[in-house]
Amino acid sequence: MLLKLAIQKSGRLHDDSVKLLKECGIEISNNVKNQLKATASNFPLEVFFLRDDDIPQYVEDGVADIGFVGENVIYESKKNVTVTELLGFGKCRLSIAVGKNEPYPNVQCLESKKIATSYPVLLQKFLDENKVNAEIHEISGSVEIAPGIGLADAICDLVSSGSTLFMNGLQETEVILKSESALIKTPTLSGEKQRILDKLLFRIQTVKKAKNKKYVLMNAPNDKLEEIIKILPGMKSPTILPLAVEGWSSIHTVLSENDFWEHIEEIKTVGAEDILVLPIEKMVI
């Protein structure tokens, strides 16, 4: 029995999906150009390589049991699938943008305007919620050039850094959806395949917990331990180990990278020395 997973056949989401499987200890081979599927050598998983827009349909129909695909694609497709786990990569936002010199006091200024997009369903939902009547012009690519060539007054498109908008003389004005890649599953998943999925989800969650976490070690005088522990409580409680040097101990803890940088000067001022910060590959809690 194999769990069938659909992922994007090329592009950044493909690379991130394959990387996640590798971090989960799952080995697949996709070295053949235009290969449509591959089987993991050490886990009951078969991987299909598809266009991202097709993944929700394949999962709804049960051709694929699960899929890795962006939330923007999931909600635009309106397919009968279940979002089971957010995966933490492929983060972007679906936004409305207008010319950088265009005044934009509020969403009502889109009334009667023409908006170009590849996401008519999500855009229409946003317009309806805000009681705005606008003309949606659906196009499949190069949405950002539409205002410049007179095709539309505004656009609704995916934005990551915003550099593409800037290069095309546009300004981001409204965020319709914050999106990232998610694991979806078919509504007809069998009990046996659900058990395989549960094992996969355990691995994914273990990898996700380690993201942005660091293993921090430091030496400190014993009379400063309590004060440092209050600053860096760790997951439950830091581990304290005595050093060979009398009156000193080593503190071991796990912190988010942001927490570490926020408190590094403080712990140094208190008396911590020889601070080491190490990456964490997996976390089982």
C-alpha cells in the first residue's frame, strides 16, 4: 500500500517539496527529465509531478491521496479537499496593486475599475465582501504588465518581495490572502492510508518544529545562573552542567533565533561567556 502524493513538477515549490521530503528522511529519485512519478525507496510513498493548478483536482478525485500546494491555488480551485497541515514554505500574498502614482484612499476607489488577475474567484470574493463592483479581466500570465499596456486599471496577483511590482511601476495596496504551501488530502482517504499519512505528518511536524530553533550553550558563573535562566527559560527548563572550573557551569537550552538575538546583549551583560549557537535538524517533543 502506497500513499500517493502530488507535488509541483518544477519551480521553487517543487524544490522546497523535495527538500522537505528529504528532511523527513524520505528518499525519492527524480533524475529523469519529464518524469511523471517516482516511488520512495524507504517509505510507502509514491510521488506524482504535476502542474500546481491540477493538484487540487487530482486530490479531490482520489487519483492522488494528498498534495503539497499553495493555499492560493487551493482556495481559488474551490475543490473538495481538506487542508491538513501548513508546510512553512512558499510564503507569499495575493494582493491588489495599482500604478505607483495613482491615489488609493481605500478599497472603494476600485469601484467600476478593470482589474486583471489569474485569481478571479478570490478577487470576486474580496470585492463582494467590500461591496465593490469592478470588472475582472482574467489572464493567465504576465499580470503585472496589464496596467502599463492599458489592459486594466489595477491587478490582483501574487507578491513575494514586491520587486516585480516596483519594476512595473506598481504599488501594493490591499492584501487579499496570505498564503503558504499546505498539505491537502482527499475526502476518500482509507484508514490504512490515513495511518501512513499520520506517520508522514509526524515527520513533517518534527522538521517544522526545528525550523528557526537553535541549540544554545554558554558558560556562566554559578551565582549568575538564576538570573540567566530567567532571561532564557528554554523549552521547559535549561540543562545545567558543572564545569571543571570551580564555581562555573554550562547552560544548555533551545531558543528561537529571534529570542536569542533579542536577549544576547542582556545575557552577556549578566555574565554569560563562550556562547555557542548550533542549528537543530529535528525536534521531537
